[in-house]
Amino acid sequence: MAREVLVVLHAGRATNRYTAAAVARRLAADGVRLRMLDDEWKQVAPLLGDLPPDLIPRVVDARPGCAEGAEVALVLGGDGTLLRAAETARPVGVPLLGVNLGHVGFLAEAEQESLNEALRAIIDGGYEVEERMTVDAVAFVNGAEIARSWALNEVSVEKSSRERILEVVLEVDCRPLSAFGCDGVLCSTPTGSTAYAFSAGGPILWPQVQALLLVPSNAHALFARPMVISPDSQVAIEIQLTGPPAVLDCDGRRTAALPPGARVEVTQGATPVRMVRLDGRPFTDRLVRKFDLPIRGWRGAPQRPGSL
């Protein structure tokens, strides 16, 4: 039975489709079969050419857990594609390997120019896997559950009408913390600290830090700074009964309408997302590379007597 790798593709660009076809041929040459999502396969199949019958990509429906049995979920695209791929891989513990074919691609482990090295790592099994924290969110109205979801980057509660201010009460560990008007409140993981939370003024957390990050968005309050709290804390965001409705958004992919009076509880996720690491370069290097940070003038640690 052939080894299998699930490919999740941003198929909206012709160059990405050609890249996926080349990946299929390259892996097939080493006896590794692709598994592809139905809609994406239809766009790649005409570019593929002839493959041995037992190595023609297997087509599956895009659903949570469809990566089951695959060694890796190889993501060809940007961060949005990786967040979509996480839905297929997280429930069954399959690790994600992102190859950035987009813009910043902060979640990707490799760039397009290092695609061959990434494929070689898959073929040889030459990679490590790390777990990334997720968050779980449950929404209630009058004690009855109305929505449940999860996020790798962040859960946000945001106003659903532009002309109204969202009135919320923020609670941590079953105690009220502050009430204010705002555009929304984000609860982010360390992975998500470089995404929406960063744009909203939050700090960057290293992935190894176990913590939750709370970031009010455009709050009308004196005490509305970002806060880093325990990963074991429970956060609750209550929408005032007299205010406008809101929307619960998880990673920009899963949403639910929240009426006035709704309560959203956020905790550390029960199931992490597993991510492939190809090298041991520190997170600092990723920040410099992805954000194009200026490091001119850096000389490094001085040579100390007795050091090698």
C-alpha cells in the first residue's frame, strides 16, 4: 500500500496548480501517493499527465478528518489555506507542513524556493513535529448553547453593524474584569499573536509560551490594554442586553450570530494542531524574515575570554 500525503491547495492561481501537479509527480517518483480534495483535484488533474495506476492521487471530500491515514497534510498556499487545512488534519492528529505560495505566509514552514527540500523531508521522514495550542469557544444565550467552535489563531467577538458600538463585559476566571464599548474583543493563541491580534495592537508571543492573549479592538475605555493570561484561565465575553448584536468569528472561517445578551466562553483547546518543523532555526529568525525587520548594525555577542 502506497504512502499518502494530503495536499491542500490554493487553487485560484494557475502557478499553484502547476506546482501541485509537479509535487504529485515528484512524490510519485518515490512511491508516495497524493490525496487531494475533490474541487482542487478537478483543477489539477488535466495538468498531471500519466502516473502509475496505484499512484494516481486519491480524491476525498473536504471535511474535518479527511486527512486520516495521511503522513502529512502538505499545504500549498498562504496562511488562509493552512487554516483551512487545519480543519482536515486537527481531528485526526495529522501534522501540517505549509509551503508559502502567498504573501507573508507566517504559518508556513517553507517558501516556494525550498519546496524541493520540503518534499525530500517528507520522503525521508526527516522532520520534527510540534504541537500548537488552540482555543475552544462556546456561545450561550440564557444558559442554552447556541454555537461551538475552535481556532488556531484567534476567537473574536465583533460588532455586526458598523454604526453601533459593541458593549461588552469581560470576565476572567469567573470574575468580572471590565466593561466597555468597543469594535470587538480577541482571544488569541501564541500562534495567532502575529495575525489579527498583532494588527489590533497586541504583543507577539513566542510559540513556546503557553498563554492566552486578550486584545480589545478600538475600545472606549481607560483599562483596555492587551493582556497575557494563564493558558488555564477561562475567558468570558458577555454582550450587553441593551446593545447591538455581534458575531463570533473563529480564524475568519467559522462564524455564528450572537444576539444581545449572549455569552462566549473561551478556554485552551482540547485538541492542538500539529505542525511540521524542518529545521531548528529560532522564532526570532522567522520574525525577521517574514516582517523584513531591520537588523543592520548587529554584531552579536562579544568574544569572551576562554570561549571557543
